[in-house]
Amino acid sequence: MSIKKTSRRDFIKISAAGTAGLALANPVLNWVPGFLPKHEKPLDESKAKRFPTFCEVCFWKCAGFTYLNNEGKIQKIIGNEDDPHSNGRFCPRGTGGVGMYYDNDRLKKPLMRVFEDGENKFKEVSWEVALDFIADKMKVIAKDHGPESMALLYHASSGSYFKHLLKAYGSKNIAKPSYAQCLGPREAGFVATYGAGISSPEPTDVKNTKCLVLIGNHVGENMHNGYVQEVSEAIDRGASIITVDPRFSTIASKSKFWLPIKPATDLALLLSWIHVLIYDDLYDKKYVEQYAFGFDELKAHVKNFTPEWAYTKTDINPEDIRDSAYEMAKAAPAAIVHPGRHTTWYGDDTQRTRAIAILNALLGSYGKKGGWYFAEKKKVPQYPAPAYPHPQWTWKEITRPTYKSAGTGLANDLIKASLPSNQSEHKIKGWLVVGTNLLSTIPDKNQTLAAIKNLELMVVVDTMPMEITGYADIILPECTYLERYDDIRSSQHRYPNIALRMPAAEPRWDTKPGWWMAKELASRLKLGKYFRWENVEEELDWKFKQMGTSLEEMKKIGVKIFDKEKDLYLDEGEEHFFNTDTGKIELYSLDLEAKGYDPMPKYTEHAQPDENFYRLIYGRAPMHTFGRTSNNPNLVDLMEENKVWVNPKVAKIWGLEPDQEVWLENQDGVISTFSIKVRVTERIRHDSVYIIHGFGKSNKLLTNCYGKGIDDSELITRIKIDPIMGGTGMRENFVTFLLENPHKKEVKS
Ligand SMILES: Nc1nc2c(c(=O)[nH]1)N[C@H]1C(S)=C(S)[C@@H](COP(=O)(O)OP(=O)(O)OC[C@H]3O[C@@H](n4cnc5c(=O)[nH]c(N)nc54)[C@H](O)[C@@H]3O)O[C@H]1N2
Ligand SMILES: Nc1nc2c(c(=O)[nH]1)N[C@H]1C(S)=C(S)[C@@H](COP(=O)(O)OP(=O)(O)OC[C@H]3O[C@@H](n4cnc5c(=O)[nH]c(N)nc54)[C@H](O)[C@@H]3O)O[C@H]1N2
Ligand code: SF4
Ligand SMILES: [Mo]
């Protein structure tokens, strides 16, 4: 194939120019590494061809335009000015997204597992053969075990067409890792308190806030675009930031308070902030009286949680706890205690976010300017199709008996239901895996592998030869987001808005869009009536027309903003019904109580590391999104490996030098496959080490990133499950250093 890899030098040139511009045009964003400014002079639109898209490099889904150069090749992606997710700017990963298209390590043809010459191999097959095989197997599974025993695990936009397929086939066993490995606990915590989850983008009115409290929420490294921009504006306006993090994060360096908490003790801090707000009379009495339920119980509950008590748990000085509580109260109601996004930490995560939800209520910030606004979203109509068949059972039968507040299917529970040891009647026998690299994403890799072994069918739809593809029966190569249409992006925001993604180029090699695969499978499964449209343009146009626009208009504008139907904020004293049992904000949760959980958050002690062990904590780097970018040629140039952050005191004990290669071994004796370089820094507490998630790729076909750095997931073998919603707490793993290569014969290439 003759398409040339994009020139790395060109990319750097763009970023360098961008950064220089940034210093002048956007001083507020200077603290964020690599963030590009608005594209001030658009390319000459009469000459340059552009196609609307929204980014697939992370889940913020910024809308922009893909531009072609004079030779008709994809050149760059630039933010759409009308889009509230991007406001016309892309983050470095989004800009580098072009590298996903040009990556020559991509999956190129359907691959089928065959047994030849005494071994398992992948053989290239035609789409016909691949799809026939899958449909035949799915028919057998439906006949032998019922259609419910097929599950869909997904985290790519194209998952939406596979969801439709699976429901038409007769299964609702569908899960994304973005629930039980990510934001599930905060959703459950807010549902229990306000009767509504948070969803994405978070309706925090950061743009107008006077005080933003971030609990392990490392914005600036966590690069959710519109959010980073609003935080920058807030900093520029002089809003005070309070950051609670055992690590001196980028945002900690911009904060009025950095509280370097002892990991796993956040609930003690939160309870003592609640104590100070109540006992120092700092809370919003009118708001609490009008909207909240259970204040007296809460007051009694937190009576003893003084800052002095919290100090014994958290290592944070009582004065700092008090001062920071006063700081929030001073700004209230224009104050936000941010719920974070990835919240599956220690197992008591729903209760931690409950405490956050309660704090916001005491500050009177929910539904108030500078606090939380009421977001609105436009419903996307479904193209006419018959009603779905009724499954005999769903994920609810698997999960809800134990995790009563689980809001969606849990990827980890569907995996457990696939294990040979599953004695229940609800067994999963086949997986469709669409854009999720389960082995790095779901903790306890051995369990995932045992489940995979027991499957009758495993189909992986991906763009890259990620680890998970190696275990598939069939691999279907999807074209990248720059080469396909996808379902409409409709997202909640201050104003309801929608965006179109359309192809800017033909799919490279023999890759295909997910919608096409789902439709083809449907026709083989005799489910064609659920996909009546000839092609996806017809389907999208029909939907757009129901929404008051058209595909033709959307191709020009990319993003459409609709009028609001509700107010953004509550008026003073306005009546409001919260969707809870009492119709009020439940400081004391009747729902949790009825389900047998603590109605108010309790502090639970967590294990601390033994001598010579350190808590393994992980996070994000501004230049990468997990493993999905680790092979991206553009982004590898910006950051090619992760390093382990080690406090100088610890480095001294171990005699570690900067950039020395070490291996990590966890409490269960699991050793990292590869070595990692040491970064000695005061920015991490002495009881923890920190690495960026998404590195240590073990598939040699990923030629840009194979063996670079290590994968935190393989060291996460002890999981603390949230008893309320079933999320997998992953931060109770401890590691020690191995200075000699423990895999004697292994050569790191
Ligand atoms: N140890 C550890 N585990 C974690 C986390 C952590 O920090 N540490 N983070 C958790 C969080 S917050 C989340 S949200 C999840 C994320 O979990 P995942 O979304 O599973 O994460 P990725 O590793 O990015 O895997 C994405 C997969 O999608 C593929 N892909 C990319 N684009 C496309 C596309 O257009 N189509 C298709 N079909 N495939 C595509 C990629 O090649 C890759 O295989 O992981 C969770 N698990
Ligand atoms: N660039 C980039 N941006 C991303 C992503 C990405 O991959 N790359 N992923 C996106 C996704 S899917 C998600 S869910 C979000 C996640 O983003 P966040 O919700 O911000 O991230 P977390 O992973 O929960 O938190 C990481 C931070 O928690 C701190 N921490 C660790 N243990 C503790 C503790 O016990 N207490 C406290 N207070 N802090 C602790 C770590 O030091 C680190 O700074 O990021 C999103 N944004
Ligand atoms: S934040 Fe960056 S990577 Fe995520 S969708 Fe927006 S531009 Fe893409
Ligand atoms: Mo996430």
C-alpha cells in the first residue's frame, strides 16, 4: 500500500508553532502541556476540503473538521468553533488523531483463528467468510443456550450499531468499561443523593465558579478538552482551586490549597469538611431547609469527625482542613466539589462520591450559577424498526441481586458469568468485543483469560492489533473514525447539541465501518428488518430530519445547537422536585437504607503498604489516552513510555538513580513483564508510586510501543468491589522494586 506515513517532523512543526502562539494568544492555557490554541486563521476554505467529525481519541468526543491537503490526503483536524466540547480547539491527542489513520500497524483484513501445522494461527479471510462464520456461531449459541448468552463489551462509538444488533438478536447483556471501571460509583452516589446521575460532559459550571475542589481529579493531565478550558478560565479569573492528591499534580501547582492526602483516606477528609460546614455554621441553611432531607441525621452522624480526627487518618493538618472548608463556604454557592470521573478506587467509592454529593448540597451549589447547572440533551430518534424481542434474562439477574444500585451492565460481572466456575443458570457463552482492550482495562487479567478460554465465540472489532485481538476467534478490522460515519453524537450541555462524524477518506486496506458489519451480520441472522436502511447516510438523514436538520446541513456545519427548554439554574427559592423517594436531596438516603446499605457515608479503613512496598497509583498523561494512543506515531513522538514516580526518600533507601530500569512486583508476587525507568521526584508521597496507564504493550505487532514502559493493569490483582454498584476498586495494590531482571532470558527489544 502506498499511503505514506504522515511526516513526524511536520507534526512537531505544527505543535511547536501552536505552543508559541499559545503563549501569546492563550496565557490561561500555558499550564497545560501541548494544548493547542484556537486555529485563528482557518485554511483557505475555498481550496481546502474539510469534513465534519468528532474525535474518537477519548470520550469527550470533541467535534471538529478533518482537512485534506492539496493532494487529497488527510492533513489535520481542527476544532469546530460551534462545539461546546472543543470550542474550536483540539487537545494534543485529538490533533495527533491523524496518526491513528496513518498507523501502518493497523489491522488490515479480517482474521480467523485456525489450527494448522499443530498450532493456532490467524489466517486472512474475506469479509464473507468472516461474517458467515460469526452468524453461524451466533445461531448455534442462540439455539443451544438462548440469545441472552451472547454479550457485547464495547467502548468505541460504533458500539451503538452493535448494541442495536444484539438487542434485535435477543440479548441485553451489554457493558462498557466506562461504568464499572470508571464513572459508575459517582453516578450511583449522585443518583442516591439527587435522584439523577452526572453523565458526560459533567454539568459543573466551572466557567463561572469561584472555588473548585478537586479530589484526585487531575485536570490538565486528564485532558477533557472543554473542561480544561473552563478550568483555565476559572484560574484566570482568580477562582481558588483546592486539590486533594497524594501527588503534586499539574493542577495542584495552580491551586491555593494542595492537600497531599494519605491515599485511601479521602472519606475522612470529606466527612470532616461536612463537620466543619455544619458545626461552624457555614452551610447554606435556606437551601438545605428547602431542598434537603435528613439534615439532623447527618449532623449527628458527623459530630465526631473533626479536623483533628481526620488528621489522624489523612495526614492533612487540621488548620488546612478548616481553612479549605471556609474557602469553599466563602465562594458558595459558586463552589464545586468535583465528583471526579474515574472513581473506582478503593471499593467504598459510591460512599465517597455520596460524601461529595452531600458537600455540594451543603454549599447550596447544585442548580446554582458557578456550581452545577441543569444540562439538556436532545433525544436521537430510532430509525423505524420492530420492537426488540424480550430476553428471558439480562445482566440485571446477574448483577442486581448483589450490587443493587448498579446502573448498567458491569463488564467485570459479564466476564465472571463467562467463567467455567459459574454455576448459575445465567451463563455467557459468546462475546462481541468492540473497541475495548479488556486485558488492560479490566483488572484481574487471569480471570479474563479464564473466561475467554471458556467461550464458544469471541469476536473482536478493533482498529489495532491490541492484546485482546490475540485471543479472538475472529478479528474484524474496523476503519478509523476518520474513514467512517457513526451514530449521531448527542450530548448534554448548557444547550442541547448534536454533531456529525463523516468519512474524510476511503477506508485503508480491507477495513470497514462498524455500522456496515452490524448490518451485514443482521441480514445473515435474519434480522434485516432491524436495519431497513440501504446505507447509513439514509439512516442518519432520517434521524437528522426528525431532529429538525438534515445530513446535507450537518455536512456543512458539523455541529448544531438547539434551544433550551429548561432553565440552567434554580431561581432563588424556586420549587424543585428531585427524583428521590422524598423528592428532596437525600443527605440521608432512604434508597440505600432500603437496599441494606449505609444511608450515610461511613469512614472505612483500608490496608496500607507493608515495609518495602508502596501503593500503586495511576493516572493519565496529557499526550495519551490509555493504550488506544500508545502506538500512534505522532503521539509516540511526544511521549513514548511511562516512568515510575518515586519519592527521593524512597529512591535513597533503594539506591535508585533517575532513569534506572526496575521491575515492579506486587503483593501477590506478580512481576511486571517489562522494566520501567525511575523518575525521582518530590511530587509523589513516600508511601506511593505513580505510573501512567496505557503502556507496557505486549503485542509485538504494535511496533511503535511494544515493550515500552509497563502496564499497571497486570499488577492490579487485588480488587475491591464496591458493594453498592459493583465497580472494581483498583488502588489497593502495593508494589516493591526488583533491581535485577527477574525474567532472566527475556530480552527487551
Ligand atoms: N489498570 C487500569 N485499568 C483501567 C484504567 C486505569 O487507569 N488503569 N482506567 C479505566 C477507565 S477510566 C476506562 S474509561 C477504561 C477504558 O478502557 P478501554 O476503552 O478498553 O481502553 P483502551 O485501552 O483505550 O482500549 C480501547 C480499544 O479500542 C480500540 N479502538 C480505538 N479506536 C477504535 C475504533 O474506532 N473502533 C474500534 N472498533 N476500536 C477502536 C483500541 O485499539 C483499543 O483496543 O479503562 C479502565 N481500566
Ligand atoms: N490525557 C488524557 N485525559 C484523559 C484520559 C486519558 O487517557 N488521557 N482518560 C479520560 C478518562 S476515561 C477518565 S475516566 C478521566 C480520569 O481522570 P480523573 O477522574 O482525573 O482521574 P483518576 O484516574 O481518578 O485520578 C488520577 C489522580 O488521582 C490521584 N490519586 C491516586 N490515589 C488517590 C487517593 O487515594 N486520593 C486522592 N485524592 N487522589 C488520588 C493520582 O495521583 C492522580 O493525580 O480522564 C479522562 N481524560
Ligand atoms: S479531549 Fe482531545 S482526545 Fe478527547 S475528544 Fe477532545 S480532542 Fe479528542
Ligand atoms: Mo474513564
